Amino acid sequence: MLRPKIPTMPTPTGLSTPPAVVEPTAVVQHRPAPAAAAPTTSRPTVQLTPGAVVALVGGGTAVVLVVGAVLVSMLLAVAITGASVAVCALVIRSLIAAEAKRR
């Protein structure tokens, strides 16, 4: 009936250039000159006081608790949605079965 026409590969027309010949090159390793030692800058070191450590630990704990609460609430929302969809499926199935029994 309907047969697809398979195209044939046309031969190239016009001028075609031969593939370029790649010649191997020698690998030359250059050793960089030793760099002069950079002058060290004196940076002030960060010193944590006991109060700062307590604040960091408290802040980290608060972040972990908030992220955990958000994740648990999202999981709970998915679980509630799944349960409600299952209940809807059962109700629809029982309605369809009751309608089939009446006929």
C-alpha cells in the first residue's frame, strides 16, 4: 500500500579536499623556573570566645531543627495526599460497582 521511499546516498559533487595529514610532533617538557617565595602576609587569626562557640552551636542546631521540621511536614503532606487519593479511589470504585449491580 504505502511504502516509504528510501533515499539513496548521493555521491558528492564538486571539489572535495583530501583529508589533512597529521604529522606527529615531539613532546617537549618545559620546567618552570622556581618561583620566588611569596611574602607572607600577617592575617589576624580568628579567635572564638566561649560565647561565640555557644552561639554557633545554637545557630546550627536551630537550622537543623527548622530544616527537619520542614522535611517532616512535607512528608506528612505527601502521606495525607496519598491517603485521600486512596479513599477517593475506593469511593469511586464502590459507586461504579453499585451502578453495575443495579443494571
